Amino acid sequence: SSDSTEATPQDNIAQLSVPIRYEPNLFLSSDSNLQRYELRPLGTFSRSSGPEFSTTVKVQNLGCYPTQNVTLHMALPALGHRRATILSVTHVLAENVS
């Protein structure tokens, strides 16, 4: 407000739009049915596959604001010495995701 008289008070208004971002409170947990696996030195192991194991990775939003467009990238150590295969993914199951 002002004590003076203005000829064009309608141009004293400005509309602003400011995006407000909240820090996501994401919790990442994992669980595996095989807690330890021994890789033997080159030439001392058989060519048969080792024990099958499964790993579950869970991403939870613990915050009070929705989180969108979350992408999870996982790098698995699949090749060993001289590119020998030490891990092969046989199945991926994604629940509650798009």
C-alpha cells in the first residue's frame, strides 16, 4: 500500500511460479539367500554352474511426498579373469513398478 495516488495501479501485480522441490527420503535395502560365495583360483574350479541364488532389492519412499521417475541401475560383476563368466542373470522380476 502507499499514501500516494497512482494513475495505473493495475500494473503493480506480478504472478510468479516457483517450483518447490523436496528432498526425497528413499530407503534402499537388499536381501540375498546366499550370503557368501567363494570364487576359486583360475583352473581349480569345475565348468558347472555354481549354486543358484536370488537377491531382492527394495526401494521405499519413507517421505511424505510422492517421488516420481526414480530409476535404479544395478551393476553386477558378471565377468572375471579373461572374461570368464562368473554370474549370469536368468530371471528378473519387477513388482509394483512401471
